[in-house]
Amino acid sequence: SPYRGRNTIKKHEIIPQNTDLPPALPKKKKKPYPVPLKKIQQAARADKKLAEMGIEKPLEPPKNGLLAQDLIPVAYQVLDSWKVLIKGLAQLMHVVPVHACSECSEIHVGLIGHDIQDCHGTTSGARRSHHLWIKASINDVLIPIESYHMFDPFGRRIKHETRFNYDRIPAVVELCIQAGVELQEYPSRRRTEPIRMIGRKVIEMGGIVEEPPLCGSLVAELDTHSASGRFPPPPKEEVPAVARETLFAYERVKWGVRKLMRKYTVKACGYCSEVHVGPWGHNAKLCGEFKHQWRDGKHGWQDATVDEVFPPNYVWHVEDPMGPALTSGLKRFYGKAPAMVEASVQAGASVPEKYKPMMRLDIVVPEDEEARLIA
């Protein structure tokens, strides 16, 4: 029929008008597994069955210790975009005011801090949950998720007593190194023969290679520490261009991290924010979250998600940066966006399509006295 499909819309073409953020996970529960538990158990049973029959576990790169050659260019793109992101954000923070609460982890991008009463700091009761705003740093916007640098991810596991023998570097940088990026300061073992495993037991790994000495300090261009002091503010006419370039770098890093994590294993603690890049987590007893006494401080390792390695750090979207402060009474009309996106948009970049629903750009915020009349 010539009329068939005229009014039908493909599912992937439907763009929601408004979307809510993922709900905040409770602190007194373990994070849900990113992969359904049934699938994890099925894979474990299949590995156990092969091990009982004495059959080696079939491993493809990079699970067998070799590099995935098709992802090496992606790793270099991610690292280059990471450098651009740090430089661009450091420059934008000279132009776009960003505030951080001194009592909790809340941040706000705008001329003045918001008046939404959602502070959960130690003295929030005396302040009726109002925030105490101070000037934010780059680490408040781009949350520094660090990981131990492993010369050989398949070698000896990090013990609690040996944890100071390893450098801590951004997890994004460590992921790029393990995916094929060569950094003189942080060498990595490149195998030419694959690892062989039966079940969980490694039967051939090419021996133990002596690790090089510690670097001691991270390469400045890869570190967010004191980045604002290293990069001066851009000229006024170049601010929109810097904002667009920084936003593109942010999206490029997120895209690349997602692509690398499809093949390279990254573990995250199910209770705290610790991340480890490698086939299995470390044994440092540093977890202080829910029921850590029962685990003797050990982390509860599970597969990591992209947001755990590269957190979006959502903030309230400010439609008019020069307007009045956001208030608690109108909270349901406001949208949110990643802090990096909000800062870039306020500096002159266009809003990416995928963030428009969560920023609620089509909602008209009423006046305070009108809000109670709206259903």
C-alpha cells in the first residue's frame, strides 16, 4: 500500500522531549552489576566446564595480553583529546564562573551560586541545607578518577603492602597506555606471545619481567593539578571557539573510552569510587564504604561502566546566567547537564542534541508565585 508507513516513526529516530537523570544509588547498597548476574554465572559455568575437561580458555586480543591493533589509533585520539580537554577547561574557568560547596560535592556553573536547599554536608542542618559557595577548581568539574599504573597488567597483583610501589595516574590515561599508547614516563610491557589460561589459572604468561623504577610525577599536560595556573585566559573573541573545541574534546574522550572499554577490562569497586584498569582488581585494603569491616577493607570488584571511569558530574542548567539564582521551589522545572557541557554552553558553544532533553530547554520556568498554580 502507498500509505503504508507514512505515519510510522522508527524507534531510533524518536527523541524524548524531556528526560530525567539516572537515580542516585543508595550508599548502603552495592552497585548493580552492569552485566546481568545470570550472564556472569553462565560464562563462569562455561569456563569451569572447559577447565574440568583440561581445555584452554579461548582468548582474543586484548584478553590474551596482546594489543588490539585496531584500537591503537583510538587510544592516541583519546589521549590527544584528553590534553585538549584539560587545556580548554582550564582556560574556560577563567571566563565562566564555577562555584563549589565547601561542605559537600555540589558544584554550580553560573554567575552566582544557586539557592536550592540540597546540601548534605556535616553542618547542613544549621544552614537549612543551603550551600556554602567558594570558587571551584578544575578538579571539581573534571572529577579526577585515578588508577594504579601497571607495567604488566597480567603480572603480580598489587598488595596492600606494595601499593606505594606504583604510580597513581588518571584512569583515562592508564586505559590509553594499556591500549597501545607509548609514554616514556610510563612504560608498559608489550607481549609478543599470548597468555594461556585454563579456567582462572594462567598456565603461560611469558615469565615475570623486572619493572622499571617509578616516574614520581605525572606529565604536566596529562594532569589536571594546577592546570588553571598553566593556561592563561583566552582572548574575548576566541572564547566561543575554545568552548566548541573543548566540548568536542569532551565528547571525543567519552566516545573513545566507551570504545576501548568494550574490549579492555576495567574494574570498579561496587561500594566506592575506586577504579582499576586491568584484568583483575588490586588487593589494596582502602575501601571505607558500606560494610567495609566485613571485607577487611578490600574492594568489591566488578566490571566498570563508562561513567565510573569518566564521570559526567551533573549540574543544574542555568538558562539565563545573568538572571536570578535558582530556587528550591522551582526545582522541578530546571534541567541538568554535565558540568563540562554546561560550562561550554555558557561560554558560547551550541548545545549538543543528546543533552537537550535532560536540560529541559523547552520548559518555561514560571515565576515563584505562579509555580503553585501549575499542576
